[in-house]
Amino acid sequence: MGEEVVFSGIQPSGRIHVGNYLGAIKNWVKLQDQHLCYYCVVDYHAITSPYEPGAFSQAVLDAVAANVAAGLDPDRSVIFVQSQVPEHTELCWILGAVTPAGELQRMTQYKDRARVRREVVNAGVLTYPILQAADILAYKGTLVPIGEDQAQHLELTREIARKFNAAYGPTFPEPQVSFSPSPRIMSLSDPRVKMSKSIPGSYLSLMAEPAAIQETVARAVTDTGPTPGGEMSPGVATLFHLLDAFAPGETAERFRAAHRQGGLRYSELKAVLAECLIERLEPIRRRYRELMARPETLKDIVRHGTARARPAACATLEEVREKVGILKV
Ligand code: TRP
């Protein structure tokens, strides 16, 4: 078992695309080799956004299936669902007592969501980062692989850990952040914005069928106009990032050389990229389909993960309750 305790949260919302895969999951998969990793589907976070109750538990299992298909290994990593370990929400309450309310109001994610939703923003959106801190600290997590959009939340987790330690004595490590080494993958339909599952045509689902992969890649924006100094345009750069991730090294090199010499044919690049994507994603799609056809296997994965996560969270909570001075009878 490794020296770090890795923790990350997985949103159960929507389908995973290659941007999520390269930006997060691939990093999680790699960390499994060296460390004790907790990967948690954060269903209690998700219900702070509009969602469909009737489809929700299936969406949670779907997220488990997709991430396992993409390489998270339930035997090596602790793969589980947040709501199944009630110590997260209990710790969230206790940590709320050392969290400055002003910090919560300063979170950009909260401000964005408060601005977008014209109706009154719910309190869960405000306290969301405390639950995130509780997720990590329940396992005394030391390393948190996340996207850059979560950096501010992690900074607050560190502050909450410091505040708790200062009030009640050394208890929690201050977790470090780990960003994915791969470049951010931009939208295929508009390379100025991030690949996003809310914009059709912008993303490539990890579970896409070959025909859909071909079509999405064929439609991807390449040049949007002349680029200064013959620089690679953002759309072409995205295609190269995908080639780097999914094609053999010499293939990417061959196309780079062609680009430098001004002889790059986009149609050829796209055809090769689509082929590589189809080939590399095929096992993921197959495994996903197998898992989705076996809900009991999926539930077993969740039960197995819960059985490993819960004792660790309970041990932390016992220590925390005692330090905080909670009655024990
Ligand atoms: N807020 C994170 C996101 O939207 C998900 C999350 C919840 C998380 N708890 C976490 C990430 C703990 C890392 C650690 O992506």
C-alpha cells in the first residue's frame, strides 16, 4: 500500500466524455498502482443541483459502471457511493462549526450558481464545500486529484483542516492537490470553450458507438481563420491532443511533421484519429455494457467499496467526536 491516501469525488451526472477521461479518470487509474485510493460517487453533492429523483439511483450506478469500465479497479481502489457512508454527512456538520461562513460565500462555484439560478439558491449549494472537505478528511486524505475548477474548494478543505486542528488538536493532514498532467481538452465544435456534455457536438462520449465517433470527429472545427505566424489553431491543437492520448506516438509525430511542412490533410488526420479512438474506446464500451447488464454485480461493487470505506470513516469520526467533546455513553 502506498504512502498517500488519495481521495476524489465523482459527479453522477451525465455521460463521461474523453475530456473527463483525460482530465481526471486516467490520472485516477494511474494513482491506483501506488496508493490507497478512495473514489466516491458523490450523490449527496449532486442533489443540490436540479435532478430527476426517479432516475437518480440508476444514474449513480451508471457512474460506477462508467468509471469501472474506464479503469477504476474495485479490488485495488475503494470505489463507493457517498450516501452509503453516513459518516460523511455527520462530519460535514461538525466541520461546519469551524468553517467561516464568509469563505463559503466567496466560492466562485457558489457565486456562479447563485447568479445563474434566478430562484433562491438552496443552502446545500452554499455548504457544498464543507461536505467535500468531510469526504476527504473522513479518510485523512493526503492527495486529491481534481480538475482546476476545484482548486478553490480544496484550498478551503485545507483551511477547514487547519481550523479544526487549531481548535481541537492535530487530527487532519492538509491534503495536497494533484492536477492531471494532460492538457485541457477543448470543445470539438468551438475550441474556445471546454469540452462539455451540455453542448451537443462539443464532446466525444467515452461510450460512443464507432459511427458516432466518426461523425463527431469529422465535424470537428479545424481552422477558424488564419493564425498568426502559422501557429496551430486551437481546433487543430485539440485534435493533436487527442492524437497524443489515443494514437501511437509515431502516428502523432508523422502528422506533426506534416503540419510543420504545411502538408497536413485534415481529412486524413481525422480519419486516423477516429480509427484510434474507436479501437481504444472499444474495450471501455464493451465493459460498460457488460456491467450495465448486470445490476447485481454493480451493486456488489458498491457494497464491497462501502464495506472497506465505512470502518475507516467510523474510526475518524470516533476520534473527532471525542476531541470535540461529544457525549459517549
Ligand atoms: N466537487 C467535486 C466536483 O464537482 C466533486 C467532489 C465531491 C470531490 N467531493 C470531493 C472532489 C472530494 C474531490 C474530493 O468535481
